[in-house]
Amino acid sequence: MYKDIFKALREAALVKNNLNTRKMNHEEVPIPQKPYPEDAQLIALPEPDYLEDKEVSFLELMELRSTVREYSERPLTMKELSFLLWCTQGVKMVLPAGATKRTVPSAGARNAFETYLYIDKVEGLEKGLYRFLAFEHALLPVDLGDGVKERLQKGFNKINMYDASAVTFMWAAVLDRMDYAFGGRSLQYLYLDAGHVCQNLYLACYTQEIGCCAIGHFNDEELNRELGLDGEEEFMVYAAHVGKIR
């Protein structure tokens, strides 16, 4: 069964089957960021230009980058969170046709992700679910009500790590943005791009003495539901827990 699914996906992704994309046909361009209410109360993050630049040896970074699964009770600062978000989805330049140059590579510069955050321990922020607005470099509160932590918890298997982390990053794909340029190859590009994003998170965390653990094993249906995603046009692809090292 799984081999049949794999073969079907591979066939759909063949270049010869994707030479007639919406981009090539000059169809309507997808917007590069999900909209939000005009009256939304955004939370501005410290500007990346004002963040402290730490000198790090590249070889040291490569050799010592590691997965950290245990975290202290110390909170992250707003500057640290801002830094991690900038390093994983920071917008450097807006390009034509809904493309953007960011701090991570992306197929066709499509950058087809929305970053959701469950924030538990960050100085100056209420606990709750947020969405990162990369163009504004700001946070959009999504759900700050009681019980959001417990509802999201159902989507993760390693509950102790989820509970102990300061922030849980959740990357959701917006298929339309990638499909516009690549058609049937979109799915494989989405998952490749997710790897780029999370690797940047690992490297950025190391420079700030923050621990990071990528999460690929999660309950898709639970997280899609809690994030308000339909599971088809928008869906979870990757997650990561971060927190101060013990």
C-alpha cells in the first residue's frame, strides 16, 4: 500500500508532468502571507537590526549543534524569540509573483509556510497560541484562553518535552503558494523547505545557548484542528520545541 502511494506521488512529481503550472499560465498570484483582521492587536518584536550579534566559529557550530530534549524553567526573552523567528522566516526582500527572499532557502522563493507558536515561557508575553507575521516582524495572538496548552498537547507524543519547553514552533504549509509555481512537485518541495527552516532554528538556538528538538512525529489531525487548518490546502508539516538549556 505505502509503495503504491509513494509511486503515485513520484509520478505526480515528475518534471514532465508539471510543465503547465499556474505561474507559467500567468494566473492569479497567491498572497505570500495569510491575512489577519484589520483591528488585530499585533505585538511588535524587537527589530532584528538591534539584536546582539554574537561571534561564533562556523566549525564549532557544525560540530556542537545537537538536539536538546530537556529544558530549564528560565524563560526566553523577547529579543531571543525575535532572533529565532528572524533566522527561520525573516523577510529580506519582496519579489514579484508572491515570492520573497528570506533567511532560509525555499524552492522558487515561494516560502509557503505560516509559523505558529505555542508560547509558554517568554518574558513579557502571555501564554498562548500565536502566529508569526514575517512581513511585520510581529506576533498575532490567536488563542490566549484557558486550556489552549492542554488542547495542543494532544498533538504531541513526548508530553514531558512539550510541557517543559519555553516555545513550541509549528510550521504549517500553504499548498497554494507552492502549487502556483510547481504543481505536482509541490509536496516534496514543502517538506524539503521545512528541513531548511528547522536547521536554521537549530543553528540560531545554539548561538543563544537555547536547546532545540525537531518534532516530526505528531498527530496531524489534532494539530490541524487546533490551528484551524483544513488538512488539505493548509496542513502541519513540522514542529520543534525550544527552551533554555538546563
